[in-house]
Amino acid sequence: MTRARLAVLGLLALLAAGIVAVWSLMGSATVTKETAFTIPAGASVSAVADKLEAEGLITSASGFVLQARIFGSDAPIQAGEFLLAPDMSQGDILASFQSGDVIRRFVTIPEGMPSILVWERLMAEELLDGEVPVPPEGSILPDTYAFERGQSRASLVEGMQAAMDKALAEEWAARAPGIAVDTMRDALVLASIVEKETGKASERRMVAGLYSNRVRAGMLLQADPTIIYPITKGKPLGRRIRQSEIAAVNGYNTYTRVGLPEGPITNPGRESIAAVLNPEKTGALFMVADGTGGHWFADTLEQHNANVAKWYAIRRERGEM
């Protein structure tokens, strides 16, 4: 074997030994089960590596930093919570951190949930951070929202309110001509009544049409949920409404107040807002429960009284009267 060949082989051996040495210095991932790992905002690669080693997820912090410098991309590490899997290498972990593939959690605000219950739901979510006041009624768009561990409750509420502002503006722009409300605020208030008055999506436009007729005619709206709101702030009353409460004079009770209440009585969904801005064309002025979760509608008081009699008969059969 020539000296040149021997020299080449020697260099290759040294190179291989060097690669092995460097690779061994880099260490390895030791994730044994799915593990949530949080990176604080502004954390450096070395700080993240130290945290990984301290939590037993890699064998060497300095090795992780070395691998990041040699093999990692130029993308910065993102803040947030990441899910690490047992089959991930250190390179996979680094790529996940750089991609910003954070764990997303969700909170759902159902249609018609009043702000006091929205607040209670957010305050009960332990992965959110910070205090927040009860949002103004009607300012939250019911929907499902993603959030990250440690996100502030205030920022989540801001997103919910921005979504309501956007939805309301979009529906207002598509409103039908000649509707009963003159402003987006009034549309929101009336939509909150529609939301609370019917549990059937198919009825929303009809209920909106009925209340629109009453607004135009200057009639009392006589919506039961407006009696309850100043008593419970939208929470269930848990009993029948008292005669004294029906007769109460305040800014919400539409049995004693002509026109709309002074503000929304819940957070209406987009469909209820759309119903108010594109209501059913109807002559209906009255409605009463039909026993199925829906309502019978009537144009005249005579028709309404007949429907009320049918409803009372159903209640008597159920043993409710």
C-alpha cells in the first residue's frame, strides 16, 4: 500500500473519529412519553436547552446548542407550549420549536351565553393568565376560540370582542331595507332578545319578524327574558317569574318599558343578528310556547288567546298546572 493511500485512509479515520466525537457531544433526546414543554417569550436557544436538560428531555444542553448551530435553520425559536413525542430526535424537537407548532387549546362560548357566565368560564380555565372584568353584555361573539397556555384572559376577550365587532359590521352591511332598527347597537339589543326567546334555529327569523312588528307599532315587546336579566344578569332564574317582577319598572323590563331595553340581555350568535337584520315578513304580533321548544305565532289577539289555551292544556297534561 502506497504512502498516499495510507495518508488518505488516516485522514478518513481521523474524520470519522471526529464525527463520532462531535455526534457524541451533541447528546440525544430522551423523551419517553408525550410531554408538554413550554418556551417562555424571549428565551434563547441555550436557555431552552438548559430547560430541556433540566426536565430530562435531552441528555446534554450544550450538545443541543451545538446541534442547533451546525444543523439548525436560521429561523428563531418560538415561544409557546409544544408537544414532544417519544420518537422525536433532537433535530425534530428543534424544528418543532422553530416552526411554532404550538399546542392549541380551545374554549367554547355557546350562543346566548351571558357575559357573567363567559367571565366565569374564562376565570375557571387554569391555563389562562391574569384577571379580567366581566365583559360588557353583547360584546362577545359566541364561537370556539383557540388559546395557548399562559395566554392572558384579557387578550382572549379582546379577540372575542373583535370577532363580534366584525360579525356585526358584516351583517349590518348586508341588512334588508326597511328593517325596524336604525343602528347596529339596536340590532344587537334586539338580536339578544331573539337569541333568548327561541331555541329553534328555524324560528329565529320569524321571532325577529314578530318583534320587529312590535317595535314599529310602538307596542310593548313583553319578552320574558328582559324581566329576568336585571335580576340575574342572564343566569337562569330557577323559578317562575313573580307578578311583582313583571310589574317592575327598570331599563330592561319590556312589560313596563316601550321599545327596546337599554342594552343587550345576552351575547347573541351571528345567526340571531342576521335574523334581526333580515327578518321574516310576517303579520305576527303574538307568540306562545307550543310544547316542543318552539312557538305558535298569531296575527291577532283572538288567535293568540286560542294558542294560549292550547298551551295551558298541554301544561295541565304534564302536571305543571
